[in-house]
Amino acid sequence: MTHPLLDLAPLSAAHFAAIEDRVARLLDTRQDVVITQGEALLPLEGCIRGAARPGTTALNVITGPYGQTFGDWLRDCGATVVDLAVPFHTAVTAAQVEEAFAAHPEIDFVSLVHAEAATGNTNPVAEIGEVVRAHGALFMLDAVASVAAEPLLPDAWGVDLCVIGAQKAMGGPAGVSAVSVSERAWERIAANPEAPRRSYLSLLDWKQRWIDGGRKALLHAPAQLEMLALEACLERIESEGLDALMARHATAAAATRAGAVALGGGLEPYVYEAGDAAPVATTLRAPRGVDAAELVARSLAADPVLPLVTGGGALAKEMIRVNHYGPDATRGVVHASLAALGAAMGEAGLAVDLEGARRAVTQAWQA
Amino acid sequence: MTHPLLDLAPLSAAHFAAIEDRVARLLDTRQDVVITQGEALLPLEGCIRGAARPGTTALNVITGPYGQTFGDWLRDCGATVVDLAVPFHTAVTAAQVEEAFAAHPEIDFVSLVHAEAATGNTNPVAEIGEVVRAHGALFMLDAVASVAAEPLLPDAWGVDLCVIGAQKAMGGPAGVSAVSVSERAWERIAANPEAPRRSYLSLLDWKQRWIDGGRKALLHAPAQLEMLALEACLERIESEGLDALMARHATAAAATRAGAVALGGGLEPYVYEAGDAAPVATTLRAPRGVDAAELVARSLAADPVLPLVTGGGALAKEMIRVNHYGPDATRGVVHASLAALGAAMGEAGLAVDLEGARRAVTQAWQA
Amino acid sequence: MTHPLLDLAPLSAAHFAAIEDRVARLLDTRQDVVITQGEALLPLEGCIRGAARPGTTALNVITGPYGQTFGDWLRDCGATVVDLAVPFHTAVTAAQVEEAFAAHPEIDFVSLVHAEAATGNTNPVAEIGEVVRAHGALFMLDAVASVAAEPLLPDAWGVDLCVIGAQKAMGGPAGVSAVSVSERAWERIAANPEAPRRSYLSLLDWKQRWIDGGRKALLHAPAQLEMLALEACLERIESEGLDALMARHATAAAATRAGAVALGGGLEPYVYEAGDAAPVATTLRAPRGVDAAELVARSLAADPVLPLVTGGGALAKEMIRVNHYGPDATRGVVHASLAALGAAMGEAGLAVDLEGARRAVTQAWQA
Amino acid sequence: MTHPLLDLAPLSAAHFAAIEDRVARLLDTRQDVVITQGEALLPLEGCIRGAARPGTTALNVITGPYGQTFGDWLRDCGATVVDLAVPFHTAVTAAQVEEAFAAHPEIDFVSLVHAEAATGNTNPVAEIGEVVRAHGALFMLDAVASVAAEPLLPDAWGVDLCVIGAQKAMGGPAGVSAVSVSERAWERIAANPEAPRRSYLSLLDWKQRWIDGGRKALLHAPAQLEMLALEACLERIESEGLDALMARHATAAAATRAGAVALGGGLEPYVYEAGDAAPVATTLRAPRGVDAAELVARSLAADPVLPLVTGGGALAKEMIRVNHYGPDATRGVVHASLAALGAAMGEAGLAVDLEGARRAVTQAWQA
């Protein structure tokens, strides 16, 4: 019995390579791009375990929950970790990175998350990249939540390891991910005796057996359907235009922020400066004395498909997150999200200006 | 290059027949079931052009827009048409059908729409079927908007031609449809020299070349993907349980009606009696002096995926339709629809009780 | 429960129109293109029932089984039919068409099948079109088996109604099809009181309600998955290049013909002249005294996915058809088809030159 | 723009858990089943890195190429490895395993591949399991090439870690895989300080955060499409019946072996005893002096979709592998494979009995 997800002709190596090249074009990079056969956590872990070793000093910038994970991995590898933790309501600055290098000139690896969907901020990678490059450290960037939502230029910015996933602004699958790797990153990993080899975690296996072999034979059967979905979303992005897609995300972020401010009732943007706010998600601080989780639950009871969540862990009671990425980066979804939140706040006895919020959103979209 | 929608192994005749049998089980019918390769308008037209001819007297019950179409087709075929038009705010009764037979004992064909998504009413088919059968007329039922949303029993009710589509309560595809055909309907069609033969409109071709041939060879290549989607939705219905699915629709209708009444502001159920209201859609009369189209537009601006539409044609200014079928027959969607409508009414200066509406919906769901 | 064939966002009118435009580019036509929601028999029937009426004199060129069907439809419509039947082992010539016009100057409609998959021939449409146009008749072409396999230029050739399906050389779905309609064809149909209106068979409905309405609202829910598959195959054709795809079909036909001749054993091309042979299928005459059906059955027992069939109806005992379209238009499939046929012939006691057949195929592919 | 592989509603945790339960039913196991988000190499590596550590003594049974990989991983973990290498033309016996325990009573871990697609043998797991259990060692089984092709009963056989993939006999996707884990395996892994934690390689993460948390929250976004394809193939297996599917594979293996013997020309089964031969693939030794790779290349030139490959690495010149799993475990594919091989051998000047091979295959299928 025929089924559209079964019995497809196998994905050829040439087709796989063509999808890699399409990712490279999206990132405007001439570095090697490896499509990794798992969620983006796989290449992130592969990068750190590949590059870090005893003797490494790593600057780990923490602007959200993933920074914690990166630090754990770095310590697992025996690296000395300099944590640069930044309050979640802001971005890290190039100056802070510069200071870290001044205090620890031995830093030879920097890990950074570009945009944080979880906390709603985004970091100035271009400027930070300049600092990192000046000090000769290897620069790893987690761009899962920024790719296709805001400019991402690993070559121009000196990013050595740039990891992306398709599940946010790209509107694609989560089951495969990708990483671009600079020549010097390959050298660093190859020189690391502790780097994973003959392992599902190994980037080096892909370099030596796939890339250096002329991309003729895959290391193992790929996640074919996820690959085809990745190709389909790349095609859709090319068809909409990357600039148009990024503009749509920027507008959704501006509209959500403006609408939340106009709504009033004590709701406030979690990230102080609009310039530090991520284009994929807007985080809001719940009004004093009001439980964020309850507001979100009430909103979702009314419309369960709205992209509203609370902050994770300790932030659950105070942070409301409005996602607006991929197909949700539209005026209608932003309107509906704020209307639902506003209604929930009204029910909780807060005075809200629903009409003002609507006007602010509309205006942002017309700007 | 492999693509999940291309290069599937052809759908075999046996697989096609198995899907037909699965439709027959859904309808609890022992009649022949033909899956027609087009939208449900195709078998509806095929039934009427197959059964009607000069000399036919047809009782055409009009409870919504499709009745008009059926009447046109019947007249095209040279039939004498007795139109029994019923105001859209109610259902037809078996007594009215009985009266029509009394006035026109020569009636030998009856066409009826079971539930009307467009006008929000549903008709008592079991009772009407008893009348039709007593008079020996052929009975055609358009059950596109009732199948899987409320009981539908063509054999028990004496329906000779029962047409369904999967695109409403079944949550399936619109590109193929199905019709169950009684033995006497086949006889009537076969005896009609004007019935389509060797034609895309012909049911008789399927009888003679497909069914009578033992369902060994299809008449032409089928719409394979639509067939697979139909099979997938049948499977999903079996998994949820048809009773559970129908209950979900009944509750959605009751909740929408109750919520709209509680909302107030002059909004009223279009269909007077709850018992006459369709489980797939609730129609509402806009408050006096307020444009239904404007309320719907405002609501959709806030949340464009809500299943809200205006009435068709002349009803556009006065009728609001809340669809709640398939994946939309949920508490969350009903809540969101009424909240959006209520907000739009508030903006239009009407006094609405949003909290009351919410309570009414919640209560209906708990009943 | 999510399923890739269910719960897709509805296909928008704009998306539908964009697919129509892509079909128009494939046909290099500036005529209106309507994508019809059924197998290609639907628009073929729609064209004939739309254009023919009592008073029409139709020249019906019969080069295969579909000509018979077209003649039936034309007579159903009350047209006077001039049948021009051509032996299946050849093509019709423009001179024969010219003669028909000379004998019946009142001919105002011509129906022709471009390539016949069933009989393996193809007709010189460009030259015939010139004759038809000189006489001012309306020209309908069934191009289902030629589109994407050989040049098809409705505008340049003066074709008024050009019907295609995607299931052969295009490698796409069978559940939707398309027709390009010239301005004068629209006028003829609109002037025909018998043309289907308010009917699944009606092209005019699409003209008046879809095209003339600016392609804003579809007439009914489309066969969405088939539409998406059509789009996917158009994309794949653009990616391979239409010229490359046509060349692949031409080579497959030449190789099959040459290989069959080299195989010997009494096997002969059914179509006498290579120039009259269709690029999608090569028909062969079974050796004298040998049952074609048995040879095909033996071949398929060994390899059931080979694209081998017997001729239809009366031809079943003498004609073997090797299909080589879409994904089967490859050297490997041609090789395998001839090897299997040759083996079956060997088992039947015929002397065959398997190695010669292989060389001939290889050589054709290198030419 | 809608696309069937994009914008699906996210796979819920409950749906994910239901697929795990369906895998558990396939394996008739009451152990925990974890569906791992990558090719089967991921859980295989996860098992070994989870269970092995300095101090471990591992018996590594090598009956094909994967044994080498397992040994590498075990040594990476600091384990002492006792390699039990068995010639590829046979299976390992329980007695050999017993001897290894006698020589190394400290063995506390055993790794075994059930069936080897690459070398065409299969091992008597039930008997070996008895030995392993008697000695109290942990027993890991790679059942990727046996699941659904022959009986696989981890609970009855005392397998502690049973890894499967769907890409062979199951006819499903390769991008996700699964492992059943016994209580004592969990204990061993949890007690291993070197076991991967907070890692893509970690099984323990799934135990602690997914299973022990009541399977409420996934660790990360899953490979949704691969999961749906896995579900679809499980459904298809249930529909065909597991016993019927296994019987189909057994017959395909018997038929291929018998056909190859009947073909003659010096071709011989690579695995000496039929009882040691795997049901998913039959390996053959090329006739003396004939290059296996050339025979395979000639065969594929004629029919590129045949499931023929050469042996890997050093075996490329002498081993021909006929795969017959999933949709290829049919009489037609076996016939075609042997016919193509026979034709290639004939061209190479070997005397082959094509008709004898055909009879042998047919007979095996009728047995």
C-alpha cells in the first residue's frame, strides 16, 4: 500500500549536497556547510566537544538558557570557562566582550547565542565578531533563533562555527540542522585529540569522509523527509525573498512591542531597549502581582493556537512570551495575541486599552 | 529528484475498493458506494442528471443555496419541479413534505440537503425519509455538511442517493467525494435514456464498468493523493470514534449558540430552534443596524485564522456564520470566535458581556 | 493527530492562479489556462460538449482509442461527424486533413490526439494546424501523452483547445488536468446554448466566474493535494529543463525501437516510420504465432515494476507496449524492459539477440 | 504557501509516546522503549557509551562490519574488549559464546548484531541470550536488519538493549530509530559516571527527563516527519500482519538462495548453511576469476532499480549482495535480480541456467 511518507526513492548524495549548497547561499557563506542529522542541539554539542579540550579557555556569553548548557559542555571537555552573564533584559555589548579578553587574554574560544527566543533579546554579532577576531579566538554562534529573522553573515562577521535550525523563522523542520565551519575551525577540531571521531557527535567524520571525499557517499542513511522539508522551506524563503521575510519579522516584533505598551495595565517589555529585542519573540513582564502563567492560560483557553508561552523555569511567573516567527509573523497573529492577552488582563481586573493596542499594532504594520 | 507527492506507486483497484468499503462502514450502508473523482458537486449533479428526465416530478426542498442549484439541474433535465422553500431560520418538517405529496401525488423524486452549512440549519431526515418511502419516490440527500457531525443512516432512513464529501466534519480532502446508491436508484438511472453515459458525470459508468466488473479496473487514473487523504481521515475518525466526533460537533454548536446569546448586544441565533441548528456551523443575525460584514472583517483582522464568515449573497449584511467543524469543533476555537466577535461588537459601540459568553461556552462544554 | 495530507491551510485563489500561470509558461501560451478538477477526460469532454451542437460538422481524426470516445461525444451533442480513421501503425498527414476539408467544406471543428500512448504514434500537429486554421475551424488537441515529451506549442500552431494531464511525461498527478482556451473558442462556447453551464463539465463557468472575475474566488474547493503535486512536478520540469526532458523521451523512444529491432525473433515496431512514433511509448508487434499477452505476463512475472503492457482490446494478442515516460524514460528502464522481453521470447523458443539489443540501446543513448 | 511537509501542527508528547508504545508492541516488550532522534547508529553508540567504562570487560561478537565499530566505541570507553570474530560465511554459536565466558569469566557486557545485511548471516540470539543471562552480563543487540524480517523477542531472550531502525524490513524511515532498555540496563547506565549526560548521545536524559517525568515533555523538538513515517510503517506492518511480513522475507531469502544455486556458472551462496542466512539479504560469492563489481555494474546498467550491491571494502571483488527487504521482498524482484545477474554472467561468458533459476525461485515461492 502506497503512502506519501514511505517508499520514496532514496535521497541521493548529489541531492543532499545540493541542499547543503542552498543553505550556504542562505547564509551567504563560502565556508563548508554540513547538514547535521538531528535537532540543532546535535551540531551545537558537536562544535563544543570538537573545539574544546583541556587547555582551552572559553568565553561563554550567557544571555539565556542555552548559555548554561554551553558552559556545561565546555566544562565537560575540561576547558576553563569564563562566564559572561548578562541580565536577560538586555544584550551583551562588544565592549563587555573586549573587557573579558582584557581580563583573560588566554581566551581562545567564544560561544554566543545570536538571538534568544527564550528571553527575547538579540546580540550585536557583527561588532562582537570584530573583537573576537582581533584576539584570534574561535567564534561559535548559535543562530537558530535569528536565521531568516534578521541579518546573519558568518563570513563577513568572522563566525567560525555558525549553527542554524529551520524550525523558527525559516518555518521548516526541526529534525535536521546545519553548521557552517571555517577552515580554521576545521584545523582546530582536527588538532584536538579529544574531538569526537567515529561518533554521531562528530563533525570531523563529515569533513573527512563526506567533504574531503567529494561529497560522494553519505555517512549513513539521512533523515530523508526532514531533508526534503528543509529543501521546501528554503525554496519558500527564496520565493518570498529573504529580505521580505526578515522585514516581516522585524515588523511583527515592533508591532508586538508597541501594542503591549499601548495595552497598558502594567504590562511591560521585558527587554528594555527595542534595539536589543529579538525579531522572533517578544518577552513581556507581567503586571506586578499578576501571575504570568495564569494570564497565558486564560488566553490560550480562548484560543489554543495562539503562540503565547510563559518564560521557562523561574521566569514562569513573571515572563510572558509572544512568539512571532515563520507563519506567525503576521499582523493577524500579533493582533490576536494582544487581544487575547488584553482580554485575560481585563478579566483579572486590570484596566487595559484594547483599542489602543490594536491601533498601535496597525500603525507598526504600516510604518 | 524524489518528492513525497510525486512518483508514488499507483493506487491499485483493490486499494481503491477498500477505501470505498471504509466509506460504506462510516455510513453503515450495504448499498453500493462509489467514490467520485471530484468535489461533491460532481456526484450531486450526477445523481440528478442520472435520475431526472422529462416526465419526472421532483420535490425540491430548499433550505439553503444548494436547493436552488438542484432545482436548476432538475429543470435542465426536463423535470417538473415542485419547490418547497423553507425560511432559512428553520428546518423543513415531515408534515410539509407530506403536504407536498398530497398536493402532487405524482412526485417521484425528492432532493433534500441534510444540514446546511451556509444557513446553519439541519433537517429531520429520518422522518422525511419515512414519508418519501411511503410514496415510493426516489430520495436523494446531500449529506456533505452532516456526515460525521450528526447521525447519518442512509439504509435505515431509506435514502437512495446519499452524497458526502470529506471537507467538513470529516476533516478530510475536498477533491474526491462519494455517493451511496440503492438498488432501485440504479434501476431508475439505468432506465433513463437521458442519464449521462460515457461521461465524467456518469454514475452508471461506474456501476457497469467498475462495480459489475467486480471492481477490478478503474475507469481512469484516480486522484490518488486525495484518495490517500480520504483514507487517512477515515482512519482518524475510526481512531477518535464516530460517536465522539459527533458529540464534539454537537457540543460546539450548543456552546456557540449559548455563548452568542450570553454575549448579547443584539446578536441572535439565526435559526430559531436549537433543534433545527446544524452541528457544523452556527449562523447569527447581526444586531439591528450593524453590518455583519464589518463585524466579521474586524474580527478577522485580529485573528485571521478564525472560522468566521458572513452569509452568502443577500445575507452578507445580516448573517454571521461561525463554522465549527473538523479540527475547529473545539472549545478553544469557539471561545476565540466569540471573543473576537464580542470585541468587534464592543468597538462598534455595542454593550456586550464577554465574561458571560465565556461562562456560557465553558458550561456547554461541561454539560 | 497531525497527518501530512490533512489539515493543510486551504489553497488560496492566488496560489491556484499562480499554478495556472506556470502551466501557461510550460505551454508557451498567452491563452487562458484553466486547471480542471478531474482527470483529463473531464476537460476533453468539457471541450467537446462546450463547442459542439446540432449544426456542427466535426472532423474527428482517429489514430487510437480516444478518437472513438470523441466521436461518441460529438454525436451525443448532435454534431455531424466526419471520421478520419488512420491505421494505428502510422500518423495522420496534413494532406489527409486537407482532403477531408475539400470533401466537407462545412467542417467547423477538428478533434485530434497529438500522441497516442495506446497505439504509439504521434501526429504532425503544426502542419495540421495550418490546414485547420486556413479553413477557420476550431481546433481541439488532446496533448496528454505529448506534453513534456515533445514540442507542444498551442499558440504557434493555432490550437484553440489544448488539453493536458500531468500523469505521463510530466511525471505528475492524474487527478487534475488543464486546458488552454483561445479567445475564439470561448466565443464559440459562449454562443452555444447547449454548452454545459452550472455544471461540473462546464468550462464556461470557469471563464465567467473565475477568469472574468479576476481569479479571486474559486468555483468550489479544489483538489488541493493534486494541485500541490502539479506544482511540484512543474517545478521539477523547470529544474531539469523542458528541452532536456523532451530529449530524454526522444532518446528512450529511439533506443527502444532500435533495441527491439536488434532483438529480432520476429518482434517488429508496430508504427512503421520512426518519425511517426510517440516519444512516451513504443508499440511492438508480437512475433507471428506468439501471444503478446503471454510475453508480457512472463516478463512481468520476472520484474513486476517494468512498464510493459499489452495493447488494449482487440490488440491484446498482437501488441506489446513499452512505456517510457516520466521517471521511466531512462536507459536502465529501457534496457531492463528489452532484456525481460527478450528472456520471455527465449523461453518461448524464439531466437533472440540479447546482446545485440543491449548494444543498440546503449548506442542510441550515446547518439 | 501551503506545503505538505511544512507547517504541520507540532507532534504532541502524547502522540510521540503512542508511537513508542506501538514499537513496544512490535517487539512484544514490556521494557522501556525510547525513540531516538537519529539514525540507528545514534542509539547503538548511546548504548555502548552508556554501559561501558573503564573496568568493563566486553565480549564483542564480530560477524560483520558493525562489530568493528562497536569494538572501537568500547575501547574508546576504556573497556577491555574480548573480540569473538566469526568468519562471515557462518553465524556465531552459543557454544562459542559459552567458551568466551569460560575463558573470561569477568565479561559483563556482550554486543551482538542479530542479522548482518552486509554479510548476509544471522545469529541465534535466543540461545546466545540464555548463555549471556546465565553469566549475568548485560546484553546489547543490534536488530536493525532483523526486526520485522525474523522473530525478535528481547524480553523472552533476555536482551537488555535492543536497537532497531525502520529502514530495512519495516519499509520505513531511517531518520529515527528506537531502543528498548531493561531495568538492569538503566541501572548500569545510571551507575556509570562516564555515561553521556546532557548530551545528544545520552539515553539517560530520556530516562530521567522523559520517562520518569511521565512522558509529558519532549527533550527537544522531534524529527516530526520521520516520526509520522515511522507510525505509518508500523500501521502498515500491523495491517499486513507481522507473521506474514516475516514469512515474506523468509521466502525471499530461500528463493534467492535456491535460484542462485540453480543458476550455476560458479555462483555460490556466501553463507554456507541456509540456517545461518539472513532473511533481508542473500550474499553470493562471485564465480572464480570473475569480478563481482563488474557483474553488479552490468546488471544495474540494465535495470538500475534492482536491489543489487557488491560487498563492502575488501569484499567488493568477490561478494554480490541481493537485498530483498521491505517492498523488495517479493517474487518479482527476486526473479528480476537473478535474471539480471544471470544475463550479466552470460555476457561474461559463463554458462548459466536462466530457466532453472526461474523454476527454483517459483518453487520456493510455492513451498
